[in-house]
Amino acid sequence: MHSRFPEEVCDKLGNYVYRLIDPRNGETFYVGKGKNNRVFDHAEGLHDISGGDDDQNLGPKLDRIRAIKSAGLAVIHVIHRHEIPDNAVFHVEAALIDAYPGLTNIQGGHASSSYGPMNHIELVDKYSLPAFPERPEHALVLININRLEERFDRKAIYNLVRYCWRVSKARAEKADYVLAVVRGVVVGVFKPLRWMNATPENFPEIPHADGSESHRIGFVGEEAASEVWEMYAGARGKRVTNPELKHVQNPVRFWRC
């Protein structure tokens, strides 16, 4: 029988953020938020829990828990912070997710693409670059591609943004352009010519296209015309300021499509 907090302790804890740790190597493999006894349910890998975005698609986390139990061990759990105000718990969770690479969390931390780890150049760009249009005139798909090795390598940007995403193909096909976004800054604009399932046959030039992501889609396209690129990305990128267009947890945002 797994442990539980007594009722009087639950009343004192309020919102908390916790880590699940693999006792075999001391590695933190999951970060979550909760109330009451949620941490114990997650540490046990139970399915009778509800009330959070991280209750879906738990495969990697459950696989890790099963492996720990098969070794005759138990998941270690740490309550990292408790009594967290409602308006702060997402940010505390996000900061921990950002701090532990390689987690089994399906989704990144809340607003990590906008407020997550950045170097000083990224921060200067984020707050000094020109603003992206508040109400773009085209139908757009904005895709968060996280970090780039080379910020202005258009070919690299294209290869990252075009493959591959869990979105509706019918909806994506309505978009005039696909925009690549890094930390809240639009850095690339491409015109999709054809959306396809992510299979080796459709994307032979993608080394890791092995068919395991065939339920996702990608596109073949070309750079947008220079005037469109200037409108949405400019020379160094443009800051997304409209909340309707900002990425929170989902890496894909649609506009007018």
C-alpha cells in the first residue's frame, strides 16, 4: 500500500510541485503539480487520477515506473515547493521542467517558449526586436521550434519547422504560410506546397523519418516571397505580442485557419 498524506497535512500543503526520482541512478524523470495525495498516485503510476493536462499520454513515465518496480524498488518523490498561490504554481512547475532535461513529461513547462531559459542575446532580441503584426492578414500556422544552432540559417529553420507535427492535415492545408517561432520570436516564413504524413516515403531526405511518426504531418514548401518574409520575420525576427498567437504548451498555433 502506498503512502498517503493525512487530511490535516493536505489542508496545509495547498498547491505543490513535486519531482519523481529513479532510485537506480538518482535521476529526476518527472515533474508535476498537484494537491492532496496526487504525488502518490503519480509515483505509483495509477490511472484513477484526474484534473490536469499531464494525465494524458503518460506512456514514457509509466514505462519508467514499471521498470523501477520490476527492479524491486520504489519511486522516490520530493515535494519541491508547497503552499504555492494558484497564479504561481504553473510557473514553479515550468521552472523545474526547464531545469531537468530529459524528463518523461509529454508537455513542456507552462509558457516555457516565452519565459524559459534564454541567453542574453535571446533576451535582448525578445524585448527589443520589432513587433509581429497584431492581426496578421494571412492564414497562418505558427510552430515553435525551440532552439537553433544558427539563428539565421534559413535552410536549418525550414528543416526544423516542416517536420513533423500532430495537427489536423485539413486545417493545416488552409494556411497560406508556416511561421517558425523561437522563444516567442518569428524567425522564418515558408509557403507550404504540400502537407503529407510523416513517413520515410514522403520525407526520404529526413534521416530520422522511420515511420514511427506517420500519424503526424509535415510539409514540403519554399521560402515566402521577400515582402511576406519582411512583414512577418524581418531581418532578425519579430516578437509575437498578441496573446492569441503566443505558444503556451502546444507547439502549434493556428491563425485564421
